[in-house]
Amino acid sequence: MGFIAAIIGAIIVGAIIGFGARAILPGGQDIGLPKTIGLGIISNLVVSVLFQGLADNPIISIVVAAFVGAGILWLAIRQGWLSSTS
């Protein structure tokens, strides 16, 4: 049961981080819910690997991951991997 709970938790936290990243980046992004959750999960993984000390404070970790996600999203739009509606 712990594995399923970890997956559900990763999806929920990924959604929060992904929506935070989309809110930080100005303009509209033409990505759906699965890509938003994936962006959040990837951002959370990057922050977890690079900043292992942030694991002590989950709120700061989520905020930093949202900014990392905004950077990843900006880069993806800039490179043409995703489209922007603005």
C-alpha cells in the first residue's frame, strides 16, 4: 500500500508544483493537465537531487520546485517543444 500512496502523493505534489510553475510564468501555456503534472514531478525530482537539504522543509521545497518548473517550462516554450498562447 505504501507504493501506491507514494505514487498518488507524487501526482498531487506534481500538480501543485506544475500549476505553481504555470502561474509564475507570464502568459498562457498550451499544455494540458498530464503535462502540467509531469512538469511538476520532474521539477520536484530536480530540486530533490540538487538541493537535498530542502527535504527538511517541504513548503520551501515546493516553492523552489515551482520556480525550477517555471524555468523548465520557459525553456521548453523557447525551444519550441511546447507552444504558448500569448
